[in-house]
Amino acid sequence: MKKLYVGNLPFSATEDEVTQMFGEHGTVHSVALINDRETGRPRGFGFIEVDDDAMQGMISALDGKEMGGRALRVNEAQDRPRRTGGGGGGYGGGDRW
């Protein structure tokens, strides 16, 4: 199984709509649309688990395709590097002074 990144989703997109759109091009095992932790509002991107053999076809067919007036960005998801503890000087991310 492979994971796709889908960006530039309309904020109104639902998991069912995304499943249906991608399901036309292969088997979709799961859809996770990402919401903001603080507000709970959609962030406009998500991840889709698909069969290995369907991934390239989905990228070719759906990258740039319009959904809700927005051109989707579809590519293979990259593993995020694991965060390590320590560092930061105790500022909690450096955003606040």
C-alpha cells in the first residue's frame, strides 16, 4: 500500500467525496483529511492510502484536476522526519518571545 498527499483541497471537501473521486482510478483504502488542531477547521490537504499499482495512475489523472474551483496537487506522500527531543533552548518552538 502507498500513501498519496493531496493538497489544495477545497475546505468543504469530505472524505466521501475524495474517496469517490480517487476510487474511479483504483482502490482507496483510507482517506484522512487534516484539520487544524486549535480551530478544528479543515486545512485543505489530506492523505490517501491506495494500492501500489494504482498510485501512478491516480497521480497522472488527478494532479491538477479541479475540485470545488481549486486545482488539486497530488503526489506520493513523503515520510516526515521523526522529531527528536532536546534543543530549542526551552522556548517551546521559538514562536513566542
